[in-house]
Amino acid sequence: MRKILVIGIGAGNPEHMTVQAINALNRADVLLIPTKGAEKAFLADARRDICDRFLSNDACRILDYAVPVRRADGSYEDGVHDWHHAIAAIYERTLANEVGEDQTLGLLVWGDPMLYDSTLRIVEHVRAAGRVAFEMEVIPGITSVQALCAGHGIALNRIGLPVEITTGRRLSEGWPEGARDALVMLDGVQAFRTVEDPEAEIWWGAYLGTPHEILLSGRLSEMAETIAETRRTAREEHGWIMDTYLIRRPASESEEGAA
Ligand SMILES: C[S@@+](CC[C@H](N)C(=O)[O-])C[C@H]1O[C@@H](n2cnc3c(N)ncnc32)[C@H](O)[C@@H]1O
């Protein structure tokens, strides 16, 4: 039976690779790496560095593929649907044509595959098509959320309180109902500027785990412009940016007491 190994590679520092992930990398007969097209050069380089550093299986073949470009016309959902199916077709072709019946295909996923990543959904599309039989194994990785909390030396949650994990796009439409703490990813619109709570605090991180890592924290009302300016300058300097942040609003005594 063919196998797909979905390997979490961490969020930017090659040393995020766990022993389990390194062993999985070396179990793959073929590694399929997005290195062209819409994939940012930095992410492609990071994956290549990981292979240079940790791949000792000389028989393993590394195959590059160009990430299809997501259609911008039509609805967001249709665009994502077509995009996922285009990537599924690449996975399926690779399995059928490049991976032997008892061989393993490795997919390297940024951070952890369970967090704002569609690789597992795309693999399910390949399975649903039913043309190539395979089993799948997932290897967890260090997420950008963990890298953010470690960078600031903070716990993600307050004692006994929940945390809403959301996107910048959603936060820009309003603070998540019922939430006190929100962890925000995929923010292309600097949605933290829309939170109007003089008591709110922010812990922000960009390029986490990389040599360019930037960490800023403090009262949101005092930090918002500094973060926006730092973000703009860093993006100009590097040509790209990935950032994540936690915003905490005061909880009532009874909420905190519930802990
Ligand atoms: C498509 S999601 C992938 C998340 C990934 N699966 C994880 O486990 O962290 C991309 C978003 O993750 C966050 N992110 C990933 N790596 C990051 C890093 N090194 N520094 C800051 N944010 C990062 C950013 O919010 C970015 O927009």
C-alpha cells in the first residue's frame, strides 16, 4: 500500500523539527516540495534547508512543484475549492506516477498540519477520487502559536479561560462574540487596529523562529501604531511578512474566578 506522510516542519526555525519529523522525512521515498509559483521564496528555501540539514536517505527523490495560483474572480469559496482540487491533482499524479506500490510520499507542512492548513483536506480529496489507494500518517509540528508564546514567554490561555483562534479577516468584521482572548493569524489587514478597548493588551510576533524575528507587546492602544509601522518597514525590507498575535481583553472577576 502506498503511504502519504504529512510532516509538520515547524514555523520557521529548522530546529523546530522534532525527532519524529526527522525520522519521518527519512522514511519518505519521494518528497513533494512546493518551490515554484505562488509559494513564497522564503518558505521554499526553509523547506530546502530542512532537507539539506536533516535528510540522510540518499535514495529519497525530491520533486518540486509549482503551487497553482488561486483564482481571484468568483466567490472566495469557489476559488479555494478549485485551488484545492488543482493541488489534489498534483498529489494524485505524483502518487500514481512517481511513488511505487509500497513506497511513501512525504509532504512538508509549515507549522502543524492541523492549524490553518489545507493539506489534510486536499489529501482527503485524493482519497475521495478513489483512483489511487493509500494510507496516511500525520506527524505534528511546532506551530506559529507555540513560537509566539515561547518568544514572549507567556501561556496561551489564562487559567480556565478559552482562547478563540481566528483570522485577521474575521477580526476586522468585529470582536469574536463571547471571547476575551483572541489569537489572530493570516492578518493581511492589520485587524488589531479595529479593536477599541483601552484595556486590551497585545503580544505580537513576526518572522517567528527565523533570524528576522520581531516581538512587540504592551497595551494595544499604545502599541497599535508602533506595530503597524514596524510591520510596514519590515515588509518593505524583506519583501514579505508573516505575523501572529494574541489580544487579551480584561475578564470579569467572575470569569477569572471560574478558574
Ligand atoms: C497558512 S497559516 C499556516 C499556519 C501553520 N500551519 C502553523 O502551524 O503555524 C499562515 C499563518 O500562520 C502564521 N505564521 C506562520 N508562521 C509564522 C511565523 N514564522 N511567524 C509569524 N507568523 C507565522 C501567520 O499568521 C500566517 O499568516
